[in-house]
Amino acid sequence: MVALARLLKTRGDERSALVFLAAALDHPTCWNQTKEKIAPFASRLEAKFSAEEVRDAVQQAKLSRIEDLAATWLAHEKKGRKKPAKKGPKARPGAGLSVKKSKKTKR
């Protein structure tokens, strides 16, 4: 969750980053060491939002399961990716070259 929050912040989606951090901080399996490490990051993000926006983000995190947050992010990522350009058929060695066979003559 923390890695996704950092990625989202880097991409400029600070509100979603805040939701992911709030979810991590609120989750019972999050270690205290992790909470201590990410608290300054969360504080810096919180400072960029109004108290109401922070409350909304925390509320969203509390109402969402981590699996659902991650699935939503993944679906958004897949949707945003461009499909690779279609490639034509693979060229076979010698394809398109016309090689004339010479007729053997008897001597």
C-alpha cells in the first residue's frame, strides 16, 4: 500500500496516495515500524489538503478493503495503458525474394 501511495504521489495523484496511506495506517496488520516510517510522508500529504478533504480520504480508506483499493488501482492502470501497435505477420527468411532456379543442361 505504501509503495502504491508513493507511486501515486509521484504521478501527481496525491489524494489517492493519501487514501492508500490512510488505509495502510488504519490496517490492523500494519506493523508499528511501518507506521512510524510512513507517518512523516502522510503528514506531508495531509498538509496539502483541507481538514475536510483529509477526513474524506480517511473515511474512504476505513470503508474500503485493501483488496478493493488495490483492485481499483489495478483496473485503472490497465485501462490507462496503451495497447501495443499491431505487428504484421512475421517475415520468413527469404520471403518475398524470387530466386530463379537454373535448369541443368546435359553435357
